[in-house]
Amino acid sequence: MTSNSQKNLEIFRTKNQRVHRNAVSDWIKIVNYEFPNLITESVGSKYHTIRLRQLVDFVIRTGYRDEPDVDEDGKPLLCRTTPVHRANHRKPEIVGDLFKIYNRFDANYADEHGLTHFHVACRNGCDDVVEKFLEFGVDPNILVPRTGDSPLHLALKHEHKKVVELLLRNGASSNSANEEGLYPLHIICKKYDADELLQQFFKMNEDVQQRVQIDVVDKMGRTPLQWAVAHCKPHMVDMLLDRGANLSNFVFPTESHFDERFRHVKVWFHLKLRLASGALIIVEQLEKRGYELHRSELLLIMTLFAKYEMFKKSANGEKLWYDDEGFENKADYFKFACSMKWDKFTEEHGNACVVHLGELMSRKFFLRRALDPFMELVHYRLPILCCEMIIEQLTNQDVYHICLLVDKSLQEEQKSTDTNEKNKNEISAPTHEIKINNPRPARVTGKNHKDSKKSVKTNKIKCNDQRPESGTGENHKNSEKSVTKNEIKCNDQRPVRAKKVPKRLQDYICETL
């Protein structure tokens, strides 16, 4: 190697060392100051999830780990909004990866609303993170100030069973309510498909010997049993009844309560069959446990069939056959609706299948409830046997219309009765006592006055305005014997108005005037 080559090599090495030192310096600066801001801005923006995940993975591979700011005593400052908080609302998919960067479990950071890293971990199902926080002594019942949700509420809302188990084993309460008055049991029963979660929830509480309150009510006055019935979940209803749900104070859900779950969701044909079969099973469950459904409640079940178009119509006089030998009971329909692979059906064929099965499984339900309304409709002028024969020829939709008509008639009759009762009460109300300011006794003269002794009994009335009675002659004299003087009592002591007399006649005025 020549001397010139050696000089060039030394110059190159020197430059590379200088560049390397500058690069290391810049890298340390980026790691310490830029990474947190970069991640925060990326999470808060509309950055694509895949690219954001790549960025977070890159930061993890660099070995960067967040270190909290400390106070004068060297304790971490916990009031701080981190990318973990931001990702909880916008990019929950990367929360688990961010905990590899923000892995100080002795520092449970809280944002300006009081949401902590522990809450975020419970909400997003980060089992290992939740376990480490609990090992560092985090309170398992710490609430989110804005909503009142406990970590158990958050885990149940998103069905993270492992987190639920960790919380319960570390002292989480199953009987605490949030700001809406919802208990953990409400959270489960409001979910669409959480039968297994409810079963495990009861079992976990038994394992830790914690008693779950079954009949708790939320701020709307609804119990978990009402939510389960409104969502047509027969397995949930059965489990709640087995655990001692009280039917003596049970109120059947209203139509609006039934609609709440499916108001903003398109009810596909397979879901219709699940709702219909579930509702019929629940009716049987409640009746077996001693709950007697009112006619209006039974009509509400029929209304669900009409609302979701579960009535089959005969075309061109075609006879409808009600033969359900293929299914032993309604539970078979429900099981079929839950397990069938409905994606193989077109919407047209799926709807036809669901309507046909719905008509079959509900036939006995409609027939059993049709007799009384039909007899009321014909004013009991037909024998029961004839009514039953007529009803058997009706479709489910015909039965529904009869029940609807009779119910409407009863409501109008009740309304008319209430109106008449109200008017009757107004008429028969006690009248107020009327005071007469200046009562005067009736004037009696002549022969009739003489006979008044036998026929007339007068009241004693005292009056401050004691005017002489007008009476002349013999009749007047006799009247003193036959008629007791009336004593008139009067509150109005008004002076007698003086008569006006012309000047030219004043000299002739009698003194009595």
C-alpha cells in the first residue's frame, strides 16, 4: 500500500468516526426527546394502523423504554396523558405493544379525566399487564371518575374472561354500580351473546365465595332478568331464575325495551328465528316458575311476530299446514337458529324458511291464547266447541288481529269508564254553603196568614236590620199569635238608604220618614 493510500484511508476513518459520533448523538437525542412526541402524534392522527404498528415495533426494537418524571422525593409523577391513553380511544389494536414501551407498572399514569393505564389494560384484555399491575398493589376497584366504571365493568363490556378472573381473584367487587346504575350483572345481560360469560361469572364468584346480587336495579328500574327477557335470551333467563331471581316483583319488558337492542341493527332472517323462538321459550319458562302473563304481555309477543314479518300468508287459497313433527319442542328451533350456517341461503330463501319455521313453532302459542278474545269478540253467543273449531281454521295473523281488536276495544271501554267516573265525581262533589246577606221573612197577610199557625214552622233568624213587619188590621193582630217572629241573623249590617224628597214637600214630611 502506498503512502497516499494510507493517508486516504486514515482520512476516511476519521470522517467515519466523526459521522458515527454525530449519528449516535442524534440518535440519543431522538430516543430521549422525539420518540414520545412521535408516537403521541402518530396515535392521535389518522395514521394507518399497519404503519403505526410498524413504527411502534421499530421503537421497541431500539430498546427505548419510557421513564417517568419524578418529584423531589423521587416518586413518579402520575398525572400524565400518554400514547397508551390516546390509543385506547383511537387505536386499541396497538395498546398491548405500547405497554412494552410504557412498562413501569409501579407508575399507573392517569389522564386529565382520571383514566389510568390499569383501566386501559382491563378494557383491552392485556392479561399479563393487568396481572403485573395487581402485583404492584393497584386497587382492583378503582373507578373511572367520568363514568363510574370499575375495571370489572370494563373487562365485562369487552368480554375479557381472563381479566375478569384476575380481578375477581384479587378482590374486585361484583356488586358495584356505575353512574348509570348498571351492575356487572346488567353489563352481561345487556350483551347479545354472553351466555357462556354469565355462566363463568357465576362460577368465578362461587370460587372466591362472593355472593352476586341478582335483583339489583339500574337507574331505569330494570333488573338483569328484565334485560335478559328483552333480549330474548332463554339460557340467561334460566340461569338467573336458578340463582333466585324474584318473579313476585317482575315487570314484563315493554315494546320499547324490546326495541332498544335492535333499533340500530338490521335484523337478518336468521336473527328473526332466534328472537321468535327465544321469546316463546321464555314465556314457557316464566309460566313454569309461576309467573302468569297478562293478556297485554302475550299480545306484545304476538306483536314481535308481526313487526319482524314472521306471519305466513296463504296465496290463491293454498292451505297452510301446521305440522312440526320434525322438531320436538321450541328449544330445537332455537338450537337450529343458532347453529345453522345461514350464509348458504339467499335472503329470499332464508326469509321463506324462517317464516315457515316461525309459523310452525308458534302455532300452539297462538291457538292457546285465541279462545278468550274470540269469545269476547262474538259476545259469548257461540259455544266453546264451535269457537275452537273456527279458531283452528284461522292463521296466526288472523288470531293476532282478533287479539289486537279485542284489546283495543277494551282500552276504549276502560277509557270511557274512566271518563264517566270522573264526570260523576265532579257532579257529586260537595257544594259550598251559600250565605244570604239580607234574608227577609215571607210576607203573610189575610186569611192565609191566620191559618199559617198549623202549617208553617219558621226558623229562628236573627238580623241586625230589624225592620217592622208590614201588616194592618185584624189580620196583622192575629198573625202575632199564629206566627213566631223570625229572628234573622245577618252579617251584612248595611245602613238603610234614606229616601230623597223634593224641597217643596219637605215641610209635609212625616217624622216616621
